[in-house]
Amino acid sequence: MDQKESKAEHGTVYSKSVRHRINRNLGHLARVKKMIDEGEDFTSVMLQLAAVRSALSSTANELMRGEMDQALMEAHESHDTQRLDNAFYTARKYFSK
């Protein structure tokens, strides 16, 4: 693991790009709050919310890809599929909405 990654206690490695996306998402959401606080028009707020939704979706997809990759490697190396099973369960729940 290098400076481009951080590892959670349970073993998931989060890439620098995921952390960057999260920060960008927070910036989008802060912009929405500011727009509402300043009384900006409905259309502008909704367009910014669409950007937030798209950014969050992209972030979730990247997180899911990363976890699937890590879970597959772990299952291959250790022959333990618990993490992979959990990743598929989470994917099914997330994408069924």
C-alpha cells in the first residue's frame, strides 16, 4: 500500500481517487446548501443536485469495483469467499434500488 491508498480496519483499501471523489462530492453538496441559503432559483439548485447525484453514483461505482477486485484477490489467495459474498450481497442491495 502506498500514499495513494488508505486502509480501513476491516481490510478495505480506499484509493486516492476515491478520497478525491468524496471531497468533490462534499464540494458539490456545499454548493447546493449555499445556493439554497442565498435563495438561488429552483432550476439552478436542481441542476446542482443532479451533479451531486451523478458524482455520488460514480463514487459508489468506483468503490464497488475496488471492493470486488479486492474481494476476488482475497478469495483467490485464501480460498475464503466470505468477503466476496458480502461484496455481492452489498452490490445486489445497492443496485436493486
